[in-house]
Amino acid sequence: MKRNVFLAVLMLFLFSGVARSSVYIKYYNGDSKTYTWDVKIAGVMTKVEFGGSRTSSVTIQGGSSDCIIYTPCGEFKVSNDMKITIKNGCISVG
């Protein structure tokens, strides 16, 4: 009986960790324009806004520690705790 309870608690703990996964991004937007781009995380599409002319951060909720941001310049894969720069509507690392 104790073993079944232990396994149930262990499974609950493991699955709750997946649900809390997210991608935290620090960014600098050198453009005065605010961008709203599509983002795919763990197979789910969402939209994320990057405010203009600022240094800030954004957290993208989902079941993964990486995601893909779709910009007019192409797809950009981002991992958790990454620093990016936005210039002329394009993303670069830095």
C-alpha cells in the first residue's frame, strides 16, 4: 500500500513539473516599435509582445524550456534564460 501511494505522489510531482515549464527571456528592443509575434512552445501557438525602446523580460508559459519565435526575418529558437536583441524587426543573440 505504501508503495502505491509513493508511486502516485511521485507521478503527480513529475507531471506537475512539466505543467510549470516556461521560457524566461531577457530582451533589448532597440526599435521604437512594439512587436507582437507568434510563438510555438510545446506544440502550442501563442502570441508574445516585445515592448519598443526598452530592456525588459518576458515569460512564455508552456510545457517546454525552449520555444520558436516567428518573426518577419524567420524562425528563431529561444531557450530558457536567454538574452536576445531586437533590431530592425529581427532577433539576434546578445
